[in-house]
Amino acid sequence: MPTIADIFANPPLDETVDIAGWLRSRRDAASFSFLAINDGSCLANLQVIADCGLANYADEIKKLGTGCSLAVRGRLQQSPAQGQAVEVVADSVTPVGWADAASYPLQKKRHSLEFLREICHLRPRANTLAAVARTRSRLAFAIHSFLQERGFVQIQTPVITTSDCEGAGEMFQIAAQADGRHFFGKAAGLTVSGQLQAEAYALALGKVYTFGPTFRAENSNTSRHLAEFWMIEPEMAFCDLGGDMAMATALLQYVIGDAFEHSAADLTFFDSFIDKGLLVKLRAIAEQDFVHFTYDEAVARLQAAPVKFAQAPRWGIDLQSEHERWLAEELCKAPVIVTDYPAAIKPFYMRLADDGRTVAAMDILVPGIGEIIGGSQREERLSVLEERMRAAGMNLDEYQWYIDLRRFGSVPHAGFGLGFERLVQLVTGMANIRDVIAFPRAPGLAPC
Ligand code: 4AD
Ligand code: MG
């Protein structure tokens, strides 16, 4: 059975077609009804004309309401009316599943995103959420394509781990068993990043990446944070910070280009209804050079900014979201890569500069979102790494496996993490991260 997208792409005019989907609306004329059917394959509905001569017209077709599922067989013809190129003249319309009009929460009108968030199980039937789901799927595919075409090997790193990669104390903990014992022999939790394990594989396979769920027990109720999100983490042996920046830039530009090509109708919808100017903004990101500032330069620019920030920018504190957005949105009107952050505010694994002041970190900031990518060149020198770990108060015994990577055949290497939901936000223009993942998890929020 073709999808409605197939039919629109390649209309088999004057032939009999079978379609199945959900009714968006029914409009009755004197001797027939118009049925607008959507099957999720594309934004547009297919119009079906059901004549009163059909055997079940009065008993069933006239009772079909928004949300009912149905199967239709009929002849595809050019539509004489405005609004659609083709329509189906039904030979049969078979209700598959009824939806009680009085209690079905979705109506033909537009619903607010806040309302839809309360019915996560039904919201993919709304145009916006369906368009997000399709765009998200294509973006995932494009990311795999980009990395696979460049010889990266995908690895699956563990969801359950005893290593706290970011050292920020944001690991969800796995409770001890009923008998008080730790199932894994010691305290374990849900991963905040697959990076440390990815490094082990990069130092054997060269170029690897992970694409998996990531968990952070940070109490942030913002439009850019989730407690469970997906992250893509490429890791490259024999690579420095410059190579890392170039790869991250190429990945972002590639996937936006792919979206223009393969998600065009959905992007046009977002541009019209969600974020006016989205297409122009995305085109610019795909084509313009990213601006590069060191952290020192970024702080100097922020201190000279003609705006008052809630938190005054000062060397030694992490850039706040308001700072990141001002740099990308106001100052540069382009993505900005900030490198060489103070060592004291970044994790232990980043490579220390010779003067000991900064580390080879990079964050990519984009307009509308702020940080979308965080990465670094890793500390490959055994003694420097051990010293940094001690300074961070880590128990080196527990990380011997990671230290081994510097003991045996260590090489300069680098990688980054791309927050998948933030990428979906960038490409769709959706303002709230909870609308770009099917079932969002945030503080107090896990209803199913
Ligand atoms: O900057 P982060 O914390 O970097 C890491 O985890 C490194 N281990 C990555 C690496 O070098 N392999 O996170 C990377 C990205 C952020 O830039 C952001 O896009 C996203 O992950 N991110 C979140 N997205 C949604 N909700 C959250 N709570 C997020 N925390 C980070
Ligand atoms: Mg970060």
C-alpha cells in the first residue's frame, strides 16, 4: 500500500489506490462528503470524496469524526478545486477504529504546544509534532551518513556505568538491592556521556562515534535542558583541537544541508508557523564560516557589550546562556566557536595548555539556542592527566582503565558531543526542547 507521500510524489492518476490513515476532518455537501486523511507520511492530507451512493454512507461515513482511523479504496484523479492537486473518489470507505468526538482531545483547530505536551501519546497526530518526528528521524539518518561516509565506526557505550565523565555530580544513581548490596559491586549510575568509553575505542579503531541516550540529574527547568537526552559523540585519534572544530563544523553544515534536501516540506511548515525566518537562518549557518573566539576574547567582547547581563561576565566563570546567546545572536549573527576555557571550570580530561591556565576545550554556540556542541582535545600525557584527576578529587584506582589508555600507546586525540535535541531545535525552530523528543523527561516529569 502506498503512503500518501508516495501518492503525492508520483500520482498514479486514474488508477485505483488503497490508503489508510486517520481522519483530520469531514465536510458534508449535498450528496457527498469530503474526508481529509492523514497517514503521517507527510504534512499534507489526501482529500477523499465519499458519495452518498456508498452502501455505508448514512450508517458509518456520516458518523466519522476527527481521529477515526479508516481504509479507503478509490480512483485517484486530478482535483478540479483549489487546495490540492489530486483527490480520491472512493469506491469504499471502511472505518477501522472509531474515536468518540466528545472525548477525543484533538480537534481540527490548532492546539497550543503547552496543551499538546499534556497528551504526549496523542500529540504526534498534530501537524507540528509529526513534522518534528519526521525531521528528527531524517537528522539522525544524516548524522550516521556523514560519519559513516568519513570512516567512523559506531560503537554502543554502556547506559549503566560507574564512571562520572563530566564530574559534575549529575549522575542518576542506581539504588542498592533490597538486601542493601550494590548489584554491580559498587555504586553505579546512568551515563552522563559515553566519551570515556569512546576514547578506548578511538585508541584502537581511529575514528568512532556513539549515538545514545544520556542522563543528567540536573535540576534545570529550562527550554534547553532534559534529564534524558540523546548525544552524538565522535572521538578521533591523532586529532587536535583544530581538527575537532573542523569536523564539528562540517557535521552541522552537512546535516542542515541534508534537511533542506530531504525535509523541505516540513522545514517550510516550520518557517511559516513556528519560526519565521528559519530557512534564511539555516541557510546562513550551512554556508557561512563560523566565528572563532578564544575564551579570553569572548569575555573581553562580553565585557564591552552595550547590554546589562543578569550575571556580569568575568574571566574564570563559565559563560552563561545569556552570554552565549548574545555572542551568537547579537554580536556575530552566526555560530561561534569558543575555545581555550579556564582549566578550573572544565572537566579533568581536557588537555592542559603549557601555561596551565586554560584547556583545549571548544563549545559551539548557535543563535537561538546557545551551546549545541561541547568538545575538547583530550589530555594524552599520563602524568598531566593523573595530576588533573587528583586535583579534581577523583579516586584514581577506579579510573585505572582510563589511565591505561595513556600508559599504552597514547596518542593526541579529540572529540565532541552534539546534543541531538538541541540540533532538532535548531533545525525546526521549536522553542522548547520538550517538543522535540517524543516523551520528555525533566524534573517532576515522567508520566509514562
Ligand atoms: O558539553 P557536554 O556536557 O559535553 C560532554 O558531555 C562531553 N563528554 C562531550 C564530548 O566531548 N564527547 O554535553 C555535550 C552537549 C551540549 O553541548 C548540549 O548540546 C548537550 O550535550 N546537552 C544537553 N542537551 C539537553 N539537555 C541537557 N541537560 C544537556 N546537557 C548537555
Ligand atoms: Mg558543555
